Amino acid sequence: MSNPPLKIKLNKLKISTLATIILITCSFSGYSQLFSSEQNPPSIKWLQINTENFQIIYPSSFEEQALRMANTLEGFIGKFSSYIG
């Protein structure tokens, strides 16, 4: 005959093991949705500014900064082009 307290312990162990497996599996599938820091999500819209000397590619949310950078770079190239050759 089987000991009832032993049977209850085995059932609890089975339930605990199953719950652990389910939680581990769910955590892996949730983690797979995260992007690494080296990737950009596909929802980002990229834009481009072409100046006489530079091509600047940037996310649409940085348009103001990209325009400022394009103007700054063009200003620098005018000042330092005589040194470069």
C-alpha cells in the first residue's frame, strides 16, 4: 500500500516542477521580444540629409539635431578645408 503523505508530497513535487518549467519557458519567450542595445526596432523611420560634403542619416525623432549637425559640419568644412588640402 502507498503511504498517503508520501503521495501528497509527490503530487506537490510534480506541481512545483511543472510550474517551474512553465515559468522558465514563459520567461524565455518574453525575453525574445526585447531588442539588444545594438539593434534598432523596425518601427523607426530613418531620414537623410544630403549636403554638399556630407550625408547624414538619422531617425525622424532627431530631425532638429540632424539639421543642426549638418549646418555645423558644413561650417567646419569651410573653415578647415584649407588645412586639409
